[in-house]
Amino acid sequence: MANVRCLYKLIRLQKILLPLNATSSRLAPMQPRPLTFLIARSYGKDEKAANLEDFRAREEQRERERDAADKAAEQAAQKQAGGGGGLGATGSESKDDAKQAKVDAIRAKILDAALQHVPQQGWTRQAIILGAEESGYPSVVHGMFPEGGFALVSHFNGKCNAQLVESLQQMTNGGKQEVEDPLDFLVQAVRQRLEMVTPYKTHWPQAMALLAQPQHAPTALAQVLTLVDDICYYSGDRSVDFGWYTRRVGLATIMKMTELYFLQDKSPGHAQTWEFLKSRMDEAVQLQMMLSQTEGMTHTFQRSFNSAFITARNILGLGYNRN
């Protein structure tokens, strides 16, 4: 009986000790590993990093190769398209330019013919209609001139200015020949330009009224400023100082004053007009000499002329640089 009780106690003790042994085995400290384990682990890490760097390098190289291939394909496509599309665009622009040139030629032809009817019809749309019919075009073609009579005036001024510039170029060998008497050159240039108005003197006040309208002022002012600059340039004026502005503004003012005097002059050959022109030119020279001797007044006029002339030039988008 005693042996049975001892056996029973041993079984109970075994049941208690077994869980404890399992727990103690889990909580037991790790056994030290050999040094070769650490060496192998470090080597594996370095090898993994090296493999990653190689992978990145390969991918970057592939990406560069793809970019190069795409760029080459794009350039080849553009080159191929340039053989057809580029020429097509250029051809389209050439066609547009040719079409515009044709329209401009028709307009010039009609306006040239219309000038013959100005003495009877004035600077009117009716003169343009007659010019179109005379040129072989139907009367409805006057729709090409929405600005009406101003188109005729502007065409006349542009044509006369071009003729005067051509004459000045011939007189000065394209601006290379020095002018002996610049003042007389200016007088003769203004006179030559005003004499072109003589056949249309009766209706010229109507033309001046059209030029003075606000919607036409930019074009009219541009033609005047360009003309006076051409005259001053071929007279030998290469100044870049205060005199550049005073001569051009002064010449434009004298031209307009003489133009008004010209309309009222009934003397033979407009002799009084040319005398008036010569007197105004002499006064302008004397005024410039007086201003050059008065420093304070010179600066005041300089600021005024600079502001007025530069503002007008910038608004109109005009350039006066000559090579």
C-alpha cells in the first residue's frame, strides 16, 4: 500500500515538472554561435548590397538605352515628316504670301486708276469705284477698301513719299554722298513733296480732314514721321543727340505749316509758298542756335521733344535705325 502511494506521488510530481521543463527550455539563454556564423552573415549582407547596386546600374543603363532609342525614333519620324509636312507648311505660307501679294497688286492698280478721278470726284468711294471699273473690275470690288476715301489718300501719300525717297537716294548716292548745303536740301525736299499735291489741290482739304480722323491718325502720323526722318537722313543728319529730335519735329511742323499756306496761296507757281518755306527754315535754324546757347532751356525742350517723339514712335511701332 505504501508503494502505491509513493508511485502515485511520483506521477503527480512528473505532471508538475514537465510544463516547467518546457517553459525553462524556451526561456533558456541562447547558446553562443561560432564566429563563422557572423562572418557568413556579413558576407551575405555585402553580397546582397552588391547585387542591388548591380541591379540598379543595369536598370539605369536600360533606361538610358530606351531613351536613346526613343529619341532616335522621334528624330527619324520628324525627319521623315519634314520631307512632306514641313514643305507643306512652307508651301501653304508661300501660297498665302502669293495670295496677299496678288490682292495688294489689285488694290494698288485700282487706287492708281482712282487717282485720275479725284479732281472730279474728290477723295471718295465713288472715285475708287470708277477706278475699279476702269481697271476691268466690277464696281462691287470697292468692298476691298472698307476705309473708304482714306485708302485713296493713304495710297497717294505712300506713293509720293516713296517717289521722294527714291529721288533723294539718287541725289545723294544712297546717302553716301555728302550734301553741300543741308538747309537748301531740306527746303527743296519739302517743296518737291508739296508739288506732288498740286494736281489735287482743290480737294486736298478733304484729304487732310480724312487724315485727321482719330481712326486714321496712327497711319497718317506714321507716314509723316517716316518721311521727315528720310529727308533728314539723306540731308546728312546722323546725329544721336538732342538735335535728332528737334530737326525731325521741327521739320514736320514746318511741313504742315507750309502745307496750310500752300492751300491758300494763289501766287504764280506758288512762289509765296516757297518763300514762306524758306523763311520758316531760317527761323528754325536760328531757334536751334538760340537753344544751344541756353543750357537750361535746352534741357527743357529736350525732355519735351524726347517724350513726345519717343511716345509717338513707340505707339506706332516705328524704328529709325539705319545701317
